[in-house]
Amino acid sequence: MDDTIFDRNCRACPRLAQFLDAVKSKHQDYYCGPVPPFGDASARFLVVGLAPGMHGANRTGRPFTGDHAGVLLYQMLYQFGFSSQEASISADDGLTLTACRITNAVKCLPPDNRPVGAEINTCNAFLRNELQTLTEGSLVLALGGIAHRAIITALGRRQVDFRFAHAAVHELDTLRLLDSYHCSRYNTNTGRLTTDMFESIFAKAKELLAQ
């Protein structure tokens, strides 16, 4: 895999590749492939999600675009000056990110939105290479525990030393890691993650980036 951070033709995970083929047969206009990172290539702020959603990034080809999971995320990105638009509708809607990039721990849509450990580990090399492109003092925002653990693995650190907790900040060599509950429909509908909570995460992110 060398130092690549994305491979559009990757089929290294048989279950995911077969699932994408099946979805493509039903939704021929869907993107249905590994979804690339989106945003500023030289950003010091990297947002890491879990994986593409069936009718979101898997349909549009842009992370957190076209489904509920991206609604609150792009609102916050816009509010805090990282996005040119408040809503991300499609890959060709003209939206741009400034000083920010979005990626996923797993680049392909998993069945039931649940990648298995082997798939997370196989895709981890892409995340590791992407993290290595970040300059000293950069901030990584993990959306959810799986993204958090994937980042810790990619950096070669021990999970026991860096436990996931909402709003926790971890010092990782030249990088900082900020944790947040995932902005999924389930979390926002149940109140596990409120708008105020997520706004506080982004306020903290701006503060850390300014240091």
C-alpha cells in the first residue's frame, strides 16, 4: 500500500467488496466504492468518521454527504469557518472546506454500518498514511469510539493509554486527538449528542488549533 491515503479500486476486504457490488446492482447511480478524503490537503484539522453511510457518502462519494449523519457536522463546520456552505448535499454542490479535511476509518460501506475488526485493521494503513501527512500541532477529531481506536492503532499507540471519552483531549506526539460522540441519527435523536454538545466540541477544536 506504500504511502497512499486512498485507493479508489481497493477490494482488499472481500465482504465489503461483495456488499458494494450487491448495492450497486440495486442502485446503479450510487457511487458504491471506497470514498476518498474530502477537503484541504494541507489542513491542520482532520475529522475522522467511521465509514460511509448507505444513502449518504456511499451514494454521493463525499464523506458525510447526503444523509442525516452529515447534517450537524456540516452545520458546525460552517459555523466555525471551516466550510463554505452550511449543508453538504452532493459531491458537485460547490461546497469547499478550508483548513479542514474529512476522512473515515473505513473507506467502504459496511453491512448494517458495522465493519468487522479485520476490515478496520486492513483499512488502517490508509488512515496511518493520512495521519503522517499532518504537520506538527495538527488536531484530529474522532467521531465515535471506533474512529478513536483506529487513530490510536494507526499511530502505533496502546489503546489502554488513550481511552475514548466525549470531549477528551489526548496528546499524541506531534498531534492532538479530540474525542466526540458520533453525529449519527441515533445519537442526535436520543440526545446522547446535542447541538450544544457538538458546538462545544468545535469551540474546543478552534481553541486547540489556535495554541
